[in-house]
Amino acid sequence: MLPSEKPTPFLWGFRIYVAAFFVFLAAPLIAAGAFAFNDSLFPALPWQGFTLDWFFNDTEPKLGMFHDRRLLRGLYFSFVIAVFVSALSAFVGTTNAFLFVRGEFPAKNFFYILMVVPLVIPGVILGISILVLASNTANYAENAFDIELEFLRPGLFLVVLGQFSFITTITSLVITARLKKFDGAMEEAALNLGASRARVLRTITLPFLRPAMIASGIVAFLVSFENFNTTLFLVGSEAPLTITMYDRMAKVGSTPVLNAVSFFLMIGSGLLALISILVQRDKAVR
């Protein structure tokens, strides 16, 4: 648009739509974060004053999140689960990328679609299906062979397995897209110069894939950390943060300490997302 031209009604409408869209996205987050600093026992107006008690206070009734053992325990379990899920998903996603980009085998397209299917299946269905399969397998082993497969009972292992079943699809798609952009001539040149395939993989191919592996791993970590639907059916006594917060809401109701946890998670998620962007941008600039 030239400097002398006036914005058309369509352009004004587009700007208003974009502004309203971002306000719609940001308003609930801003409200949730603001009430974490409200000096009140309830996350509601009117504003009672600024306080950090919901983060650092060590006494009731304003027990801060960093002194709430149950919330910290849930945060710890969420972190452990997310680390395992993201590491497994990044590793399997990388192997899937090589399999579907460079491998040739019958029904390749069918298996590729099969890999994507868990991403579109509702988390509730995944959770129930994995729970039923694991429980039936454990019951059969116990009844037929008198073997107790405790890891197939609700607990951390099943939670990791349930989240991994669909999060690995995300990492596979991201790393596959990156691998398709790779110039195979670099590998051929290195092989012609006498490098082994293992060395070529370690020094050329994997460094090229590293930004996608890190970015997809961060996405997997975030998706795992906030997952609720699948986790709800597979959790045992080691409840992650999402289940702990849900249980607190059901029994006690909403309190500002949950807003404090939400604010903490928003900041952490934002920092991880920024790291993911910087990792990919830095590689692209090079």
C-alpha cells in the first residue's frame, strides 16, 4: 500500500479481527496470571492488593506453591514423565524419519498413515485402550503363570507409554520434514573421501537434524507436561501436576495458588518455546 493511500474497509476489518483474536487468546492467560498476585483467598475481583504469598508463603491459609508438598510432588512427577517421553519420542521420531524417508518396503504409505493415526485419536480413547490392554495382559500373566507384572498396572510406566503413543507422531513428522530437506550429496562426498557410515551419520546427518530433534523434543516435553485426558486413565499413586490440580479443584475449588502454578507454567513454557525458536533460527542463519 502506498503512503498516500487510505486503508480500505477490508483492511480495517482484518486488523480488528487480528487484534480481537489475540485479545481472545491472551485475556484468559493474563487474568489467570494476575490473580496469582492478588492478596485474597479467592481468585476473583475486587483486587485486594499485590502479594507474593501464593508463591512463597509457608503457612495456611495462604500456603504458597513452593511450600505445598503435594503440588511440588506433582510437579516433580510431571517433570520426570515429560523428560522420559520427550527423550523417547525424539529418539523414535528420528528412527522413524530415516525409515520413511530413506527406507523402501512394502505398504510404506500405509504404515506412514498408521503412524499418524494416534495423533487424531482422542486422548480418552488412547488412555482407555492402553489401560484395558495392559490390565488384561497383567491379569493373564498372573492367572496363567503366577507372574505379577506390576509395571502394567496404573502408574508412571503406563503414563509414559500412553503419552509416548501419540507424542512420538509429532516428533516423527517434525524430524521427517527436516530430513527431506537434507542434501544427500554431502553424505556421498564424505563416503567417497573414506569416512565410514557411522562417522557420516555422527558428523554430518545428525548435526543437520539436531535443530529439529531439539525443537521436537521441547514440543514433546510441553505436550507431555500439560497432558490430562490420556494421563487421567493411566495414573497411579504418583499423580502428575495436571491430575493434582484437577483433584484440588474438585475437592477445594479454585484458589490463587493454582493461579500461581499456572503463571509459573506459562513462564516456563514460554521460555522453552523461545529456546526452540532460537535453536532453529540459529541453525538457519548459519
